[in-house]
Amino acid sequence: MQEYGTVTAQIVTSAAQIPIPGATLTITRELPDGRQELLAVRMTNYDGFTEPFDVPTPVSYTHLRAHET
């Protein structure tokens, strides 16, 4: 079963750490064949934050081994 985590991002200027409202953030992941899959597109609010979004998390090797036994 696929598990998910939640991500919230804040976009700021590098030196002054000033929030950037209206920035567009795209989240992708690389598929086994090298193509990119679009997971989310979010725009920042006046504080530079995006709305939270769910992303699939990798399954750990330990978790996979537990299911084999």
C-alpha cells in the first residue's frame, strides 16, 4: 500500500528571507523510466507559503523485507 507524507513549502529571498507571494511551485518525481511525473502545482500566499499537499513516500527496504517473511 502506498504511503503519503504532507509537504508545505515557503518561498523566500535567499539573503533577507523575505517571503515571495504569488510564486509557483511544481513538485515532480522521477519515474523508473526517467520520465517526470507531476505531483502538484501550488502558488504561494502573501507569507510565501503553499497550501499543504500529499506526496507519495518511498517504501523502506526494512518494510519490504518484513512483508517477505
